[in-house]
Amino acid sequence: VYFDDKKRWFVIEFKYMTDEPTEDVSENDHVLLRVGSKTKRIYAIEIDVESIGVEAVAVSVGEHQEPATFDRLEQHLVDAMQRYANHHPEVSRANLDAAKAALEEKGDRVFEQLSR
């Protein structure tokens, strides 16, 4: 999890036991998925946080979390992953569900990177 200063996008990467070539898939104007060329596994989610109104300096996590902001960001991510899966039936539902569960469970730690 990191903020790409050059691109000005927030990036969440997923690691697997094996690597493969990836391709970028844009499911909307704010979210880009980096997916495996063969398996269609999600290797990264890149989010244009500025265009959806999430400013790094304005976001805090934990007790000072602004729920509406994080709810909106999480919804953009879930929607993009779901649209991708709907257009690619070969995508494992188990992998999609695991990515969603990780986001729900670890979201605070993931989004904490925005405030740095």
C-alpha cells in the first residue's frame, strides 16, 4: 500500500505465490485494476483519490476517521472489482471475495497511508 507521488494515485497491491504478466483494466474514471493476463487475478488496485474528493491532507484514520469519505472510497473499490468480475466470468469468485474481505477487515490500516 502506497501513494504514487508521480501519478498522484493511491495503490493497493496484492501478492501471490506466483507472478505473471499483467495488464491494466479501467473499470471507471477513478479506479484502475492491474490484473493477471492469464488468471485475471487482481494484482493491484490504483485509485485516483483526488478526483473522487479524497485529499491526503484531509483524511485521517481511526478515532478521527471521516466515515463518509472512507465509505465512498471503499464503495468505489468494491464497485470496480465487481464490474471487472461481471465482465470476466473466468475470475475466481473466491479471489474476489477474499479481496473484498481483506479490504473490509484491513481498510483502516490500508487507508491510513493516505494521511502520510
